[in-house]
Amino acid sequence: MSRELEEAYRAPSSDAQRDDFDDGDRQDIAALYVVAVPKLVVLFTATAGAYAFYWFYKQFRARKRFDQPQSWPLARAFFAIFHVHRLFRFIDAQARATGAEPSWNPDLMATIYVIVVLGARALGRVATYAASASGSLPPTLVSLSSFALPIVLGLCGAVSLAVAQSVANRAQGDPSGKTNSGVDAGSVSVCLIGAGFWALLIKLALLARAIDHDLGGAYHP
């Protein structure tokens, strides 16, 4: 067989395959997840911060399809505090590649998110210990303080995600997130579940206050 025929029938190298993908198909793949910032904030608040897991999964899944085929989006979303800095830098790089000049500090926003998440967890444990050690609070109020306070602090994490999402939307050519701003069945379901959760939390708070009032602050375990 001549050398020309050997070259013609030789399988393409992995580098050649990657170059073909980079120059062609990858241009049609969104590098980032797009969602309107108001929608993100509403869903984040409605789910008491649980929406963050879904948000990170969608962002890491988009990047997996774009340029990280070996990554595990689910695992990265679960351990988001270890990957958030790289994700925010990637979002910033994608925005700047389009000519945008976002006025934010991706490392600072990522650090704020990590501090909020870890701070919320630590606050829950501190609140439980302090309330239990005092020996003067009803058990219901002790449980509520260790549960509600971390949620309230955790909601501050929405700020970092909202800023990052605003930059991501610009990077994808949809600054307002119009392509994902509508109210669908999933969003309504999430909001209804979140409303039930918040109603339960408020009811527990009122119950704890009533118990404390009836006991006249003289409760002793």
C-alpha cells in the first residue's frame, strides 16, 4: 500500500479530533448556564438556599459540555465551595472574551460565598451550644435557633450568585437572561414547596415564642 493510501486511511489523532471539535461544534455549545437574575434570587430565597446546588450543577454541566468532558458536575455541585473560585474565574474569562469588561472581582465574590456558607454552618452549631448551655430556653427555641439562623445567613449567598450570574448572562449574549426568565411548572412547584417550608418555619417561631411566654422565662430543663 502506498504512503498516500496509508495517510488517507489512518485514523485521526486525538489532537486532530479535539481541534475539529474546538473549531466547529463547540461554537454552538453554551459555555455557561443562563437564567434571569430576579428568577435566581426568587428561587434561591424560596428554597432557603437549596437552589444553589441546582445552580452550580447547571453551570458545571454547561462547562463539561463546553471544554471539560471528564468532569463530574454533580460532584462539583455537591462540593461547590472547593470549585467556586475556578468557576467564577471561568465566568469572568468568558465575559471578557466577548469584549465585555465586568466590574467585579470573581475571587472576592467566590470568597464571600464560601465564608457565608461556612459561616452559616458554624452559626448553627454555635447557636445550639449557646442556647443549650444557658439552660434557660425552651427546647423548641433551642432547636429553632440552630435551624433558622443558618438559613437567614445563608440567604446572603444569593448576592454572590446573582453577581456571577449577571456576568454569565453577558458572556452568553443575554444580559437580562430573557431566554430563561419565564415562570414554568418547575419554578411554580419549587416556589410552592418553599412557601410551605417558610410557613412551617414561621409557625415554629410563633410556637417557640408562645412556649417561652407561657413559661415566663423561667424554664429549666
